[in-house]
Amino acid sequence: MPDFNLELLDQDKIRAKKRRRLFLFASVPLTILIIASIFFLRTGIYNIIYSTGVAGESYGLPSVSNNLQKVGNLIEPYLPYYNSGYIKLIQAETSEDLAAAEADFRESLKHNPPERMLCSVYGNLSYSIELRGDLLFNNKQYQEALVSYNQAESLLFENGCASKDDNQSGKDEMSQTAKERIEQKRRETVDAANNNTGDSGDGGNNGQGGNQEITDGQLQEIEIQQEEINNQAAGNPHQSHGPGTTGGSSSFGEPNF
């Protein structure tokens, strides 16, 4: 009858069991590490796709990758909405397009952008409303255009990005420049309204506001509306502090934020 070394056999089993336990324990942190790596690489890949597409003025794939970022983006939850608003803004052709961009920028503000991003988010939001004012101006709806310009300017004052005092500058140069541009548009709007006789070459029926002369009383009423807008310009501005993107453009329209 063969002579088996039972002690040796037991040691082999013990060593095998230890190896299995070590592999099991090591697999847990390894799996976590792999998942974390995929998560962070995913954000980088999305940002590369976004920035490359925007730089090449091809927005289909960046829009898709940006929408994917809205799922599980715990690090920068404001960013996908900012990027989405930017894409909509630079492609906007109608008032509805601009309203969609505005909604995205407001949603971005609700997700607490970092301090360094606030002036850019507010600036892009302001610009989407300013452009809507331009459409109203072109349609000779001067009173409505003034309300939009006032609202756009009010947003620039959020977080001190632009200064209300003409003798001082805000913390953001582009916001200050935008404020001066809007003030010029507002003066031109008042002049156009007061000089407009409704004569557009076809009996004065072209445009919805053909003879919208703006009186001092109406200007005062618009100023009151502006004060109301100042109090609610950005939804919850003090709770939603919020250009740039980690992987995209930091500009909007013609002026760059």
C-alpha cells in the first residue's frame, strides 16, 4: 500500500486556498480601479470629441457626447448644460433657438458652476437674451427689444462680472464690454422708436411695431420692469453660482466669454 504524506497534501490545499483568497481580495480594488479609470477617461474622451467638433463647426457628434455626459457626471454637473447651451447659441437662427439656449444656461446655473465659470455662464445667458432683443429690434418691436436689452444687461451685473458704475470695471472684461455694447443698442433702439413713422415703403404695415414711439412714461415703465428683472434675473443667482469648458470652447457668438 503506497505511503502518502498527508501533511504535504494538506499544505498544498492550504496554499491553494490562500491563493484563491488573495486573488479574491485583490480583484475587488482592481475592479474599482478599472471602473474609476473608465469613468475619468470617459469624461476626457467626451471633452475631446466636443472640442474637436466645435472647432470644426460640426456639432452633431459633440451634441451626442454632451448629452451622454449628463448621465452620472458628478464632478462637473453644470458642464453638459453649458456646452449644450453654447452649441444651441452659435447655431441659433430664431427666437425659439435662443430661448432653448437660454434654458440650458439657466439649467447650468442650477448645478453650481465654480467661481471661475460664473461670468462666462452669465455672459452667455446674457448674450442669448441680447440676441433675442436684436430680433425684436429688426422687427421694429422696440419696447420689447428694450426689455430684452435691460434683462441681458442685468445678468452681466451678477457676481460683479460687470460694474453698474461707468467709472469702474467689473471683474470680467468681456462682461464689461458686453454692457457697453448693450447700452449702445438701447440708445439706438430709443432713437429708432422715436424717429420711426411706420413708413416702410408699403403703407407702413411692415413689422408688428411700425409706429412704436417710446414716451418718457414708457421708458420709466421699462426701467421699473428692469428693476424687477434685476431681482430675478438668473432664477436663483445666489444659490447657483456659475466659460469655458474642460473640453470645449469658452466663447459665445461674436464676443468671446
